[in-house]
Amino acid sequence: METWANSGLGRDLHLDLTASGGERAPRVRANLVSALRESIRSGRLVAGTTLPPSRTLALDLGIARNTVAEAYSELVAEGWLTARQGSGTRVAERAGEPARRPRTRSAAAPRPPLSLMPGSPDVGEFPRAAWMASARRALTAAPNDAFGPGDPRGRPELRHALAEYLSRARGVRTDPDHIVVSASSGHGLWLLARAGKGPIAVEGYGLHLHRELLGDAGISTIPLQLDARGAQPPDTTVRPLSAALLTPAHQFPTGGPLHPSRRTAFVEWARATGATVIEDDYDGEFRYDRQPVGALQGLAPDEVAYLGTVSKTLSPAIRVGWMVLPERLIDGVLAVKGGYERWVSATDQLTVADFIERGSFDRHVRRMRTLYRRRRDTLVDTLAARAPHVHVTGIAAGLHAVLELPDGTEAATVDRAAALGLAVAGLRTFRHPGAPADRPDGLVVGYSTPSSARFPATLDALCRALPTP
């Protein structure tokens, strides 16, 4: 519905209401009536447009309020306008063009596709009330400097809250001075890569978006071999590397934690070569068979740069992440980031800090851990009943599972799912181009993505898309 605020009426009329002698008021009213009538007739004021109150238009035009009221009354009597108590004065439906009504989705419009794509939480479970309460408290208590150019390290309130939380929940050894706020884990990786300026080793199967990000930054990537114990450390005798990017708590996408012996081996590699282990702790809070596996960073704070984000725990729409950095990397990262905070909203940072300090973050993670564990169990039970020939792996933690498929069926299964309105990712999507294709075909199923209401229909589509034995 058009209103006075957006109709452009004041710009369109261009009224000349000047007159002389005792006829000024009648002439002004006549000019106003004529201008409004012509604006309606020409379509500049469409049917349904709400006109301003007589007092408002009178002040805007510098004329008497009674003059505007009388002009409105005359146009109502002629049928150009309608006036109802409580709903204002509007252009009549029959006086001009058809009313502009909000566009509504056709009943026959297709529903959004079902999705089991990995990498997203159930966004419908976002804790709106608790978030709003934290935002209100954060804004009320925010110091004035929060609304000026920010420190590129991030708000001190958030860095203090993160230092306590990460130590308690993830076993990270740090203090606020070693934390730098980023917009996401990908942003943190980009900053580290630009500061390091050298090739980076990545897991042979990993997030392709991170490889693309590094490539766009001019950083080449070297694939690491994966086996049952996780990634294998690089050979110290080959090409020097600036870093190795790992997902130690829950390897993405294959699942499973990095074996303790491999953790030690990567730390020793970093010490021997002067390189850095970049730890992407993307969903470390979600483990279902036992307590979460602690961060690799806790083993060697001087060799490991730790990346975290709220995108999997809260929402990818909240652009807040963090880096826990060895002392030797801080200045270089800050130099790349810039002299002030231009990436992350200060108000979001303050809200996240309050959300953590009030215990809301812990409560939300506990609630979502329970929900996702039930989703995982439902997925496993459904597949056991309807597709027992499909082997499910990587289910001890995280927000996704891997479904192993017969050789040569991955692409056809993804296409069949798409035809059923289901988006799902093939395992080969995540293989580094230089890594051997030594794993069976498979699907990476993000069971956290659909809403609870759509989860049954999503699983049904998945089962119908899977190849038969």
C-alpha cells in the first residue's frame, strides 16, 4: 500500500498557491483541489494511496489546515478520495489506476527445494528471544567508543568472553590479547594466508570453498593424504609450506577426529619447519558419543592458529568469528586486516559477548546438541530400515554424515535427488584436484540443515534417490 511517506506527493504537485486579495483562500483551495485531481487522473497518485493528514500537508505547503480539509472534503464528495475514521484519506479505487497490492505467492508456486547440504545449522532454531535480550543489554551498556572506528583486534568485551569460553569448552589456552575477531573462519583463513604468503597444505578431502578462497588470494594448496587416523603430516624434505589447514576435532567431510599420534606429529612438523598449523574448529561443540574432543591448539599454542565462528552454532547470518593466534602471527594478521575494524559489526560483537557471558550460548549449544543427535539417530534408523545396503560413517560428531555408495553411482544419485527436489552434495565435490580418488562414491548429508517439520519429507526424498542394491 502506498503511503504519504513513499508516494512522492510533495515533489510531484509543484503547487503555486499564491493569489491576491480576499480570494486567496478560495483560490488556494481551488488550486489544491485541481492539483490533487490531476495527480490522481495522471496516475501519479494511484488508487489506494494514503494522503497525509490535513495538518501535515498544510504545514508542508504553508497554508491553513482548514483549506486542506475543505479540499479533501470536496474531492471525497466528487469520488476522487475516500475518508474513513481511523484509516485516513485515500485515493478512491475507481478514481485512478488499480490499487497497488502486495505481491502474493501463487498457490501453484513451487515450494523451496528440500536440502541436506552440509554446512548450515537449522536456522529456524535461532534463539531469537535470548538474542534480542542480549542485543538490548549490549546496546544499553555499550560505551561511546563502540560506535566509532573499532580496534582491528575486535571489541575487548568479546575477546574476554571468548577467552573464558574457549578455555572452558574447547580446551584452548589463550588470553584476550591473543584473540583477533574476524567475520568468519573463512575470513580468518584469508587473513592468515595473506600474512603468511606461502603454500598451504590442506586435507585431501576438505571444504572446497576454503581452497577457492586461498586460490583467489594467490595461495597454492598441497593436498595431504587421508587415512583412518586422519591427515598425514607433510614430508619435511619437500617444498616448504607456510601452514597446514586441518579440521582435527571432526574431519570435514569424512568424519572422525585426528588421531592423537597425528596431533603430536603435526605439532612436531610445525616446530621443525617454522610453519603453522591452522585449526578450523568448525563444529567442535557437537559430539554425541562422548565429551567433545579438545582443540589441538591446547597442545601447542605457539604452533597452532585456532579458528572459530558462530555460523554452525548460531547462524551463518551473524558474521562473527575469531582467531586465537601465536604471538608471532598477531602483527602480520593485523597489518592485513587494516588499521580499524571494517569487517565485523561492533554491535554484533557486543551482543555475542553478552550472549556468552549470560550462559545463553551454552544453553543453546546443549539444546541443539540434543536436537541434532536425534536427527542423526533418525537418519541412521531410517536408512537401516529403507536402505540397509548403504553404509553410514562419520556419525560420532558434527552436523553431517557420509553415505557410502556403490562405485560409479554418486553423480547419478545427486541428479536423481535434484529431480525429487532434494539438494545433496556428492563426496567427490570436496576432493582436492591433486588428491587421489581413493575413496568410494558417497553423499555428504547435512542432517542439521532442514527444519524439524521438513525432516521426514527430506529423508523420504533421500531414500528414494539412493541406488538400489
